[in-house]
Amino acid sequence: MISKHVLRHTFERRCIEDGELSLILKIRLRHGHTNIHIALDIYAYVFARMNAGTVAQQQQYIETIS
């Protein structure tokens, strides 16, 4: 059985991946985290992975127009 914690974590990760603003994340997580920095630290790996994808897209674009 999947715990509520795992479901919440998965939901928040997917919201971040879909581009949800940190402010909205802060409002939603106010019941579980007293500080947005805690949430951002928890989901830092998601932001890092998204950044790596963005850098790869930018490099591909630069190569296309060169």
C-alpha cells in the first residue's frame, strides 16, 4: 500500500515538473512544511533535473542556428 506521504511527494514533484510556481507550492505545503526552503531543499533534485534538460535544449537550439 502506498502511504499518504509518498502520494503527496509524487504529486508535488509532478506539479513542479509541470512548471507550477514556487509560491503556489509554498501555499499548498504550508500544512507540512513551515518554511518554503525546506520544501525547495526536498525537491532540489527535481529542479536540478529540469535545469539539465533546459541546458540540453538550449545547446541544441544554439547548434541549430549556428
